Amino acid sequence: MDLFDGGFGATGALCRLEKTNAGTTNPADPTRNILAGEQRTDGF
């Protein structure tokens, strides 16, 4: 979008990232990781 005869411009974006099988600490052995977590990131 251009405003004021090209003297000002603006853009925008929305995003959502979802990840399954994210690495998380193993509750039975905290020194190891397992693939069981979920993560979601929302951005603007």
C-alpha cells in the first residue's frame, strides 16, 4: 500500500507454524530427549 504519493508504504503478514513430534525431555530419563511434543508459533 502506498500513501502520500509514494512517501509512505506499508505491508503486513500473518503466519502460523505448527510442529508435531518436537523434541522434549524424557520424563523417565531427563538426560535424554524424545519426539513427542507439539509446538505452535503465531506471528504478525
